[in-house]
Amino acid sequence: MAETTTEPAERVMVRHALAAGGLAAPVALGVGFAVAGWSGAWSAVLGLALVVANFAAHGLSLAWAATVSIPVMQAVALGGFVLRMAVIVGVLVLVDRTGVLSTAVFGIAAVVGTLALLVLEARLVLSGLGGALRIPAEPAAAAAGERLRAREREG
């Protein structure tokens, strides 16, 4: 059943993702420790935290862009994806270069965290949350529509 709230759907999804990430962090810590000791534990937590932060940045940036215009939303969606992927690759390179953390555990935690958040997002959308998304009319199109309605009233 969909949540009834006046909060934008994107923010609800981010809130759910942050809560899920908080609940998953101790699990990631424990599994990472079991696999590769403290190095694995911190690698798993870092991978999970990065994925949750990535998801939150995506949701919040799209929520902001949707209040501006459709072209801005498209630019933020594509540009934000490229930027967020660059950050993930950059952190992966740093993890690899430090030699202190486990690159494999970091990568596996990031992939598992991403898949888990995709499942969470799909469940939220299927529960009806996606129907609450509001994309504003493009200002030029809205103005043209208003002019057309005014002409129809006159004629």
C-alpha cells in the first residue's frame, strides 16, 4: 500500500534507502569481518555507505531538478549519473591503491548494496509511490497552452 504523505516521492525513497542502509551496515561489517578481518569489515561498510550516498544524491538532485524544468531534470539525471559513477570508480581506485582495504570486499558490497537498493526502489514504486511523482510543465509549453486556451475562449 502506498504511503500517504505530502513529502515528494523522491525524498520518501531517499529516507527509506537511508534507513535500509543503516540497518544493513552492521550486517556488512560482520560479513566483511568474517571474509577478510577488519580490512574487509571497513571495506564492506565503505562500499555500502558509498552506494547509499549515491542513491540519496540521485534522489535529492532529481527532486530539486523536477522543480525547475524537464530539460534540467534530464541534464541532472544524465550528468549526475556520470558524476556519481566517476566518484564510485575514484573511490574504488583509492581503495585499491591504499592496500589497507579489500578491493574485492568493497566491490562486492557495492554491487550487493546497489542490487538491494534497486529491489527496495522497485518495491516502493510498485506499492504506488511512483504515482506521486510530480513533474512540472515546461514553462514555454505551459505559456503556449495558456495562450491557446485564451484564443479558444475568444473565438
